[in-house]
Amino acid sequence: MATRTKRSLREVARFGYRRCVTGLDPRLGELIDAIPKVELHLHLEGSIHPELALRLARRRGRSLPGMDTGAEGLREHYRFASFKDFLRMYIAISACLCEAEDFCEITMALARDLQAQRVAYAEVTFTPMTHVARGVDPAVMLAGLAEGRARALEEHGVELAWVFDIVRCFRDQAEPTLELALRGRSQGVIGLGFAGPEAPEWPTAPFAETFTRAKSEGLHSLPHAGEMAGPQSIREAIDLLGAERIGHGVRAVDDPALLEHLVRTQIPLEVCPTSNLGIGLYPDLASHPLPQLLRAGVAVSLASDDPPMFATSLVEEYRRCTVAYGWDAAQLRALAAAAVQHSFLTPGRKAALLQQQDAVAAALSGLPA
């Protein structure tokens, strides 16, 4: 990618998204801030702010780009010209996680961020074999996650569930990931994810058996698809992996028949607009297919993906999209409710959260209809 393109993407990541929030109706902003929320597409390792990443790197004797000038120097490298650039930073930060206290600390930091945004529940993706493959003891890792999850609920009132992710370019890690997910069910593991570069050299089919077994064991199938690759990736996630919900899936708009299938089956998409812009998939929110997905009747929820890496949060996603697409209070309430409905909370817990959302909206009088 040309230097000029790299520079322009970095400038958009740093300035452009925040500019689009200018002009937000204060009453809608109040609703966005106050309404109880659910987030369904959020990576634990991608939730680490530069300050915490710096502390972890120093604790474990690791090196991160820009860390010689402190957190701000590191933050400068939270700008990506391509998906490969993003992966390099993601992997470098992940390498700083070694002991139970590290996994507990990043879980607690995420819970604080979520509490500040009125996020009551999140289904959080975690990639265990990235850590096990470099020598982290699985028992230590799982213990750190379990402690962090328990404290997140006790100290911050935030309920977390885990989606253990398989990276598609490491076929040999599929079954070990499933085994760890099964071990972790009592500690909140609810599903199996599937991520990594969508490319022909890393096909979906070899992972079908693992996902079939996962579903037979009661785990949910929650793969990424249709971000870097087109509609065929989404079809394979549905047909081969039995996807119950799809991470991203925005390229479905390229195939009318697939779009119709998603509408008919109501397989939800977890849409992360700022993340898509941050890796150069679309140049701006005006070009993003989210409005088209909603108009078509696709089941959609908003999510933040890797918030500090793309200078966003769930609240920011709501704010930016509200301004960019002219959403009203009804659309905001519908999206907040959709995230609850698309989650794997119990029916009783869903009903309680939906009631809380209605109560908050009712209390904020005078909102645009």
C-alpha cells in the first residue's frame, strides 16, 4: 500500500471518526449513554489500552512498537494501514500475557470500560491457543480468566461470557481450542469462534468437523466471515460451520440471494463499522453497507471489535452511526434491543434487560420519534 494511503488511513482513524459525532442531538446522546447495552463482538486481547499494554510489556520484558516513548508512542502504532498491520500489533500485545494475573487484569480493565458505557453483558472473543502455543500453561490462563470474570460481575456488575476463537491459518489448533472451550464451560465459555485472514489458502471446510462436535456438546457456532472476503465466506460459515451468528458479515450486500437468505433465516450479524473503516475496508461511514443491511431487514447489532485499536467504543459506534445515518430514538432502541435478543442470555435475563431498556427510554422524555 502506498505511503500516501497509509497516511490518509491513519489520519482518518485519528480524526475523522470523532468529527462525525459533531452535531449529535443531545437528547439522543443522553439515550445512547444511559440505555443498558449488550455487546456481542469484542476481542479481549484487542481491548487492551496502550497504558495497560505498556505496563504488561514492561512486566514481562517484552517489546512493543513505540513503547520507548511511553503510552503515547505506543498509541501512535494503534493506527493500521492494512489488516496485516493490525494483526502484527494484536499479536505483539498478546505476547505480553503470560501469567494468571495478566489475564485477570485485562478482563478487569475491560469490565471497567464496559461498566462506564452501561454495558451489562458482553460475549467476548478470546484466542486461547495463541497463548498456549507460546508456552502459557492452559490451567494458568483459564484461572486468570475465571478470576477476572468473577470480579467483573462482583465489582462492576458486568456479566461476561467467552467465545474461544480458532484462527483459520492454524488448522492444528482447532481441536485443542475446542478441548479448552469444553474445559471452560463452567467458567462462562458459550461458543466457538473462527477468525483470521479470509483467504483461499486457509479454507473453511477443514474446520467443519470441529464445529459439528462443538455444537453437539452444546457450544454455539460464532464465526467471523464476510469481512475481508466476499459472500462465499459467509455461505461457508453457515453451511459448513453451522453459524448461529456471524461476526461482521457486511459483504453479504454483494450477493442479493445471500442477503435474502439472511433476512429469511434471521441469522444475526455483528457489525463493527469503525473497525471496518480502520483496516481500509470502506473509506468512510457513508460508504459502509450498514444502512443497506438494515433496510433489507437483516438482523443486526452494533459492536466495537477491538475498541482502543480503532479509537472507538460501543457508545462511540452508536454516536457515530446516529449522526452519519440520521438515526432517531426508535432506531437506537431497536438496535439496543436487537443485541439483547441476539445474545445467548437466558430468556429471563433477556426479558429483564429489555424492560430496563424500556424504562430508561421512557424516563427520557421529549426524544425524537
